[in-house]
Amino acid sequence: MNWSNNRFRRATAIAGLVLTTAITQISTAYAQTAEEQGLAIAQEADRRNTGWQDSTANMTMILRNKRGDESSRDLSVKALEMQDDGDKSLTVFNSPRDVKGTALLSFSHKVESDDQWLYLPKLGRVKRIASRNKSGPFMGSEFAFEDMTPQEVEKYTYKFIKEEELDGQKCFVVERYPVDKYSGYTKQVAWVDQEEYRTLKVEFYDRKQSLLKTLTASKWKEYLEQYWRPHNSTMVNHQTGKSTDLVMSDFTFKNGLDDSDFNKNSLKRAR
């Protein structure tokens, strides 16, 4: 009889502890403001994509006008993860011949405006992209220059909006507001899946606060049992009817790249 009572009291205590813990977690979650929740989601997504060191990939850019006519370009991309600042990337056009050798070097920064340089082989010189011009289209695509840099957490302020399913996946819907005064966007609305914290879709609003573009990322693949990358990213411009696909392949990681692979001299020799 005493043994039964002890077991009952122990079970009751455990159940009480579990209930108390659950209530505490729920209370903490609801105590967060929408801004705190949005920031926490962005920080978790960033945490899950840390430690890949460097990467390379091949990319096909497919440009599509409002009539559906297409043209394509082949590129190579490499990136370097930085510990104390934003990441670095180098994008090089391999074909067709009229753009071959064109290269974009980007230094993303957590707080300051990003640094970007464009090498134009026909002119034989490196052109710096001014901060106020980063909202312009990258090589005739629907991606702006500012879309071509890594999206550091500190580049935005955030606000959690709701939870919503997207193509059968439960997502957080978060608004993010660019800190950079030269950004071409007033806000972005991102759908982040709750399981892997991948950004599946982003809506971009222009300076008049009208919907400008939508980015959809698909065909995701996991690398090194941790890092997810989309193999297809489509940017649709709702105001012009044009769109651009970025089709990625041949990802590699931890190749031993360093700062010497990402400087203005590397632009000219990247062919």
C-alpha cells in the first residue's frame, strides 16, 4: 500500500514538473514581442548555416521576358565564410561570349553597406558599384545587385507575422525591413520553414511599398548533413512580367579558399 502511494506521488510530481515546464515555455514564447520573435527566427536560421567555411558551385542564369522568350548564361560561383563580418563571394560569367569574363566581387557587411566591384573585360577595368546603385538590375536579370550578397541578420529589423503552410510545409512568416537607406526595398516578407529554417519564398516591396518581386527557392538538397541549398531560385517581377531562374549544381564545400581568392585582382584573373 505504501509502495503504491509512493509511486502515485512520484508520478504526480513528475507530471506536475512536466506541466510547469510546458507552461513556462508557452508563457516565455507569448511574452516575446513580434519583433523579438522575428529576430529569433532569423538568428536560428543563421546559426544553422554556420561553419561551412567556403563553397563553390556552377550556375545557369535563365532570363525570361514577358512574352516567355528565354536566354541563358553559364556562371561559376564561390563564397568564403567570414567570422567577424559578412561573407565574401565571387561570381564569374563563363558564357555566352559577349559576357564571358564579367565578374562580380561582393563583400557583405553586417552593419555597413556592402562593397561590390564589377569587372568588365571589354573595358578592361574594375568598376565599383556605388551604394545608391545597388537596387539596379544585375546583368539584365531580375536580381538586383543587393540580392547577390548574403543576407546577414544585422541587415534588417524583423517582425513575426504568423504561421502558415506553404506547399505543405509549416512556415514562419516574417517581415524584415532593410537597415541600409540605399536599399531598393521598403520591406521583404519571408516564409521560413519550421523544420530546417530554410527561406522558401520572399516577397519584395519597392520604395512605394508596392509588391515588386517574388523569389521562390526549390529543389533543396542537404550537404555535409547540415547545410541546405536550393538548386532552383526563381525571381518573378510582377511589375514588368519578366523573370529570372538561377539553376545551381555541383556544390562543393571546405575547399581551402582564403582571402587571396576574393580581392580585386582575382576579378581580372577569374576566367
